[in-house]
Amino acid sequence: MPTDATPSSLPSGYSARIKQFRARLGLTQVELAARLGVSFATVNRWENGQTTPSPLSWQQLVRMDEGDASVVPTEQMPVAPPVLDFTGSPQVVRALAEGERLSFGHMFNPAFATEISQIDPLPHQITAVYQSMLPRQPLRFLLADDPGAGKTIMAGLLIKELMARGDVQRCLICAPGNLADQWQDEMWYKFQMRFEILTRETYEAAVSGNAFLEKDRAIIRLDQVARDEGLQENARLVGGHHAIPKTGLRYSTAHFVLNHRPWNQE
């Protein structure tokens, strides 16, 4: 790999060289991005030739390729043992212990989410979530029911249960624009899950260039993403555990999200 770090002198085959370098180290795009201090989507664009590395990033790649130990650490720094302190507040300790205990609640109660949510689920909602949805492998499905049957509650209950079990860390909800606020309110007041509605300002303010990378729980308006191929591509780069259109409205426009592979598969 050449040592000149200016963009004008990048080799024409820089994307292939980055791929070869990453393969020699045995790193994934996520691992290489972490060492360079960039997002994995940025590394993906470099390797696809969509963007060029900055001078600083190229210098880091060069030093890593030359075996600079200051850039590629070979061993972790020793961690000092924790200091035991018995002068803390017993209320705080109890709260921490209770939180740890509740993190294992799903192992003892298969319907644990119903106990930690502000809802009184109906029998058909329990049947749909715990007998039809959760047992499915792979976890892909279309939830369709009559208006007023409580599909939002069933969707929230499913997401809450999967998060309690540690199966979902990031979630994207795709809903019609006039229902985005309703989804946000119900996810918070009924399930204590805070979702952020993605707006044009959110996309423009994203430090990584991809707002989906920076939000673990997000709601996107269906009409907005259906007209913007750039947003669709950003969503595909990140992936999504669940994207749920309300009442199946305009299902085909949301199909690209629903059929995408889930986040955090590794």
C-alpha cells in the first residue's frame, strides 16, 4: 500500500487494496471500522468505490499495513480490579440488584413482557404473540387483523418480549406518516420503549451520514422512505429487526424493509 496519504494520490484500485488488506488481517468491516474510528458503512463505501478515504484514514490504513503497533494494538491494557465499597446507598444497591434480577425474568415467565408493560392484553393478542409469532424460525411474518383488534399492542408486546430476552437490540418501525406520532406515544406509554421519529433534519444532522446507524429504536414515515431511494439504501446497509406497517397499508412499499435480514446476526 503506498505511503502517500493525500486523496489526489490514492491509487485507482484503492477499494480492492482495502479489501485485500482487511482479508490479510482477518477483520470484518465492523472490526476495521472500529480500529479506524469510523462507521462500518463508511468502510463498506470505500470497498465499493463509492467514497474515498480521508487523508487521516488513509494514513492509518498505511500504518496498519506496515505493522504499526500503535495503530493495531496486539494486546489489551491490564484492567485494575474493582474496589469494593460498602458505604453506598442500600436503596441504590437494591435497585441495581432488582434490575439484574428482572433481566432474567423471561427465563421463568414465558409471557414476561405482559408483566412489565402498562397493558391488559386480550386472549387473542396473547395467542398471536406467544403461540404464533415468537416460535417462528426465522422470525418473519405479516400481522394482519381487523381494525381495532389491537395490532399495535401485539407488535409492541412482541418487541418488548424480544428485547427482554436479549434477541432484539435495534428496531425500526415503518408506519404511515399520520400514525407515526401514535406509534411513538403507544410504544412509550404502554411499553416504556422510547422511539425517535426520523425526520429530514435527523438525516441531515447524522454524523455518520446514515441516521439509521445512530438510532437503536426509530420510527420512519412510510411515504417518506417510499419516495427516497437513498433512505432505502441506508436502511439496507444497517438492516432491521422489525419494521411494522400499520394495518398492512401500502404493504408493497414497505416490503423492502420487512424482507430484509435482521440486524446483529453475527
